[in-house]
Amino acid sequence: MRSVNLTKVVIPAAGLGTRFLPATKAMPKEMLPVVDRPAIQYVVEEAVSAGLTDVLMVTGRNKRPLEDHFDRAYELEDVLRAKGDTDRLSSVRTSSALASIHYVRQGDPRGLGHAVLCAELHVGREPFAVLLGDDLIDARDQVLPTMIDVQKRYGGSVLALMEVPPEQIHLYGCADVTATADPAVLRVTGLVEKPAPGAAPSNLAVIGRYVLAPEVFDELRSTPPGKGGEIQLTDALGTLLAKAPVHAVVFNGRRYDTGDRLTYLKAIVHLAGAHPELGEPFRAWLREQAPTLS
Ligand code: UTP
């Protein structure tokens, strides 16, 4: 099997973020701050640490703050330099120097599958990763390097699955799987987007990390709108798996959907608690507060 070096990552960030209104009325949810940087910066950092340095962001309306964040901010840099504030200067420059970042616009947010299809011209005919811009994987619990390794060994596409309580599976894409010779790798045999209660083939939810074969674009072009009237990536992968291998790894670590208000708050508490500078005083304050929370 020909092994292609994976360098490209697509980060869809064009959704409307209706679950987080009104905060997301004028600001993409991917730009909401988590401790001291926008959620999407964690996602770009995760990609870069896995060796994916060619980033394509799929943006929609309100894309300005995203582009500005990953661009140079000369005025701000000049002010910080003049003050001799080298720490803040370097924090401001980090985001613009992380990776080679490109943008494509998804004019009409017709679903995640449609957002990924917008990346076709940039990606070309090579495998690529998709990382959802509102889905944070704790840097202490990486899954992307394993997925890239599985793609190199098996070819095709690789999904990340997470066990969820059965009563929550209707909120996710759900995978039917069989074992492979490697206990850490599953073969995906079926996929259903947001299954009706009782109709889920498993409690394995598809989470926002994918390593995809370019054939997914061919499927997406002929995928009709599915759940919610949107073109679903899960549906395209469901037809792809009859033609090409789709494998999966199960992720057991910490993951936060920052597009959901409650998990967003949990993400902040977890990541602030682990922050090198803020962690210790924040944890002490939390311990003090615990008895007073009702
Ligand atoms: P979500 O399923 O969270 O949908 O998208 P959403 O529309 O953004 O948010 P809600 O449900 O209205 O609150 C998952 C990811 O796919 C992107 C989103 O930006 C998010 O990163 N997405 C979704 C697009 O880029 N385009 C779309 O048309 C839909």
C-alpha cells in the first residue's frame, strides 16, 4: 500500500452556532475564549503537534475575527514591543506563526458534509484530516497521532469514536463496528446520523476528528440532505464504507464540545485547572467555592 505523508487538515468553522446564541450572533463559536485563547487555536495547535501544518479553515459569515486572529497584528505588536512586554508579544505572535493557514468560504451553511466538500480544491487527491473547530481534545489525551498511524497502516479513512451513555447517542453520528486483528483498531461496518432512540447500532459516537480518503469528496457530491436538512458527513462515510475501508479508534480521553454551553463551561474549568500559571490559584479558589455552590 502506498503511504502518503499527511500534511493537510480541514477545520470547518462555518456553522451557525445556534445552540450558543446570543453569544454567537456576531462571533463564530470557534472564537469563544477558552481560558486565554479562542477554542479554535487549541484545534490548530493539536493539528500542528501531529505534524499537520497545512490548515484550511472553512469559514462562513462573521469570518473576520477568525482571519484576524491567525494574522499578524502589527499595531498591537509595536505597542507591546515598545513596552518591552515580551511575554505578551510572543503570545500575540504565536497564533500567526503556527501554521500555513488558508481559507475557503462556505457561502450557505448546508451542513458539515457540505463544508468538507468546500475543501476539495485545496486538498486534491490525497488523504487529509478534518478537525471540528468547536471540538476540543485535551492536549494531555491526544488521538490524532494514533489515527494518522492507523491510516498509514490500513489506508482508507479513520474515525474517532467515543462511548457515550445510550440515552445520549441520538445526539451523535453512531457507528456499527467489528473487531480487527489489532485490538486497538475497529472496522466500521455501518454509520447512522443521530439515530432515533432504540435504533442505534451501538453506543459508539463519532467525534470531531477524522482522517479521510479523498474518495469522500465523490460521495459527498451525491449525498442528499439528511438529518436537519443538512448534507451530513456521516451519510457520505456510510456510503463510502461499502467501497473503501473505514476504520476507527476508540478515544477514552477528555473532549469538550465548546458549541454546547454546559460542556463549554466544563472545558474552561478543566483547562484552567491545568493551566501552568492560572491552574494552582484557580483550583484553590474552586475548592473554596465548592461548599457555597447550590
Ligand atoms: P455543529 O453540528 O455543531 O453545527 O457543527 P452548528 O450549526 O455549527 O451549531 P449549532 O448546532 O447550530 O449550535 C459542527 C462543526 O461543523 C461546522 C461547525 O462550524 C462546527 O465546527 N459546520 C457545520 C460548518 O462548517 N458548516 C455547516 O454548514 C455546519
